[in-house]
Amino acid sequence: MSLADLHFFKMTREPSLDALCAVVAERHAQGLATILYAGGTDWMVEQEMRAPLHDEPPLVVDIGRMGELRGISLAGDSLRIGAGTTYLELERSAVVQARAPMLVRMAKDVGAVQIQARGTLGGNLATASPAADGVAALAAYDATIVVKSARGERRIAMADLQTGYKKSTRAADEIIVAVELAPPPEGSPWYWRKVGARRAQAISKVALAGVAVVENGTATRFGVGMVSVAPVTARMATTRALVLGKALAEITAEEIDHAVDQDVTPIDDVRSTGEYRSHVARALTRDLLRQLGARV
Ligand SMILES: Cc1cc2nc3c(=O)[nH]c(=O)nc-3n(C[C@H](O)[C@H](O)[C@H](O)COP(=O)(O)OP(=O)(O)OC[C@H]3O[C@@H](n4cnc5c(N)ncnc54)[C@H](O)[C@@H]3O)c2cc1C
């Protein structure tokens, strides 16, 4: 879609989150869709590919400047990141650099700088694509999503968010307000590796996010999220169970490969084959565990 085509859509702004919730709720009750235009980087591409509109086009609300969706703050052991935070803002945030450095590394791998300047974490979560890099990183941190509607506010654990390909437990009238996560102690090990067709502007063939706390050679916290290997972000339950609380030096390469094979059965698609993805999934997981201290 070119910018000129935007005149098909009615675009507005709302003065507050409560006002936005009311508009979305009213339209939802009438069976009408509302697009929340954050960075527009997913929505604009969807417009390019969609069939011609015959019904009334959805209302598009520009939420890019909505204060309640912005800001990054650390309170005690909780890091809160507004849903409207862009990848570039993540990269530049001193508190994210210090307390959740894996998010910074992930953000640098999203699209290229133009996408990083516009695209938001909220948009990445809302689209709920199995290739969403931000979703994988937040899964590794076992983050919580704060959503709000006219019915009130609630929290969704990352483990409960995605239910299928681009499907989630977030209701259609719920707005993603922020993500919250408990950052590991400063200096804790983390891992981010994205494998794509090229270094920028590439959707992941496979990407692995990892967060750990290691004490006396044992992982006392271990979270992972893997992208593009299942209809939803893979949380790798078997791999987590293998690693958590076990002496890292005793974990073997065979155990890792077996756990990864239990966790994911990737399919062939336009970006890669399932066989290659399985190979990369095992290799990245071994690499992560080697960095944590496993002798593999
Ligand atoms: C060239 C290119 C490269 C890309 N590269 C990557 C990549 O490497 N990795 C990756 O993960 N993604 C990538 N993307 C996808 C996209 O940039 C990201 O998913 C981005 O985070 C989307 O955020 P946005 O703010 O632009 O969403 P928008 O396009 O503004 O919104 C997308 C959808 O989310 C909804 N939405 C937005 N904000 C909220 C909210 N707060 N609450 C509820 N619903 C909301 C909107 O209604 C809309 O339906 C790429 C896209 C392009 C065009």
C-alpha cells in the first residue's frame, strides 16, 4: 500500500487510554474492527497483501504518541516496558542495557534501522507471529503482558499468550499496555542468536533467546524462547526441565539434542526446510548451554 491509499481509512487519535478502550469496546460490540496503528510496520504490509475491501474499512487509531503506552521503568524487581516502546528505544535505554541486555541484542536484529525506529514491542506481541523475535525474547524472560479494555486490566503470562498460528488469548478489545519482567541479577548470562538468509531485513529461519542465572555450576533460572520452529513461539519445556537445577557440566550433547527434538518439530516453508531448522535448533541450544558451562 502506498501512503496515498491511506485516505481509504479513517484515522484518528484518542486523548487517553481510557478513551481508546471506550472506542474499541463500542466498535467491538457492533462487530466493527479497530486497528491500533503503533509503528505500522506489520499493518502496512498486511494492507499490501489483503484482498480489496468491500466492507467499511476498519477505523485506524494512531497510538504512536499515547503516553500511557510509553516509558521504561524499573521498580524493585520489576522492569516495565510500555507496549509503544520501539526497538530503537530498547537499544538506547540505559536500564534495559543494564538489566535486560538480551532485549537490546534482539532489537538490533529486527529488520533494519528503519523498522527498529518504528516497530514496537506491542505490535510484535499483537501480531503474535511464530517468527516474532520480540515474542521469543519475552518468552525467555518469562514476561507478563499487561492488557486493558473497558472491562478493566489483567495480566497474561507469556506461557499462556499464544494458542496457535497468530492466535492468542488476548481478546479483540484488549489493548496491550506494557510488558513486565523480573530481570536476572546484573551480569547474568544471556543468549540471542538469529539465523536468517542475511544479516538485516531477514525473517528468522530460527532464532533462540535465552536467559539464565547460574550458581555453583547449576542453573537456578533458565528461560528460553525459540522462533520459527512451531506455530507459536517454542518455550522448550523439555529443554528447560533438562537444564533447570541440574549441574551444567553433567549435561551431554545427546541429552540436549533429544530434549530439543522433543520440544520442536519444524516444518518446511518458503524460508527453510524442517530438517535444516531442526539442525539449527539443536546447534543453537548446544551453543547456549556451552556458554553456560555444559561440556558439549
Ligand atoms: C521490512 C520488515 C522487516 C521486519 N523484520 C522483523 C524482524 O526481523 N523481526 C520481527 O519480529 N518482526 C519483523 N518485522 C515485523 C514488524 O516490524 C514487527 O512485528 C513490529 O514489532 C510490529 O510493530 P508495529 O508497532 O509496527 O505494529 P503495527 O503494524 O502498528 O500493528 C500491528 C498489529 O498490532 C496491533 N497493535 C499494535 N499495537 C497494539 C497494542 N498496543 N495493543 C493491541 N494491539 C496492538 C494493531 O492493531 C495491528 O493489528 C518486520 C517488518 C518489516 C516490514
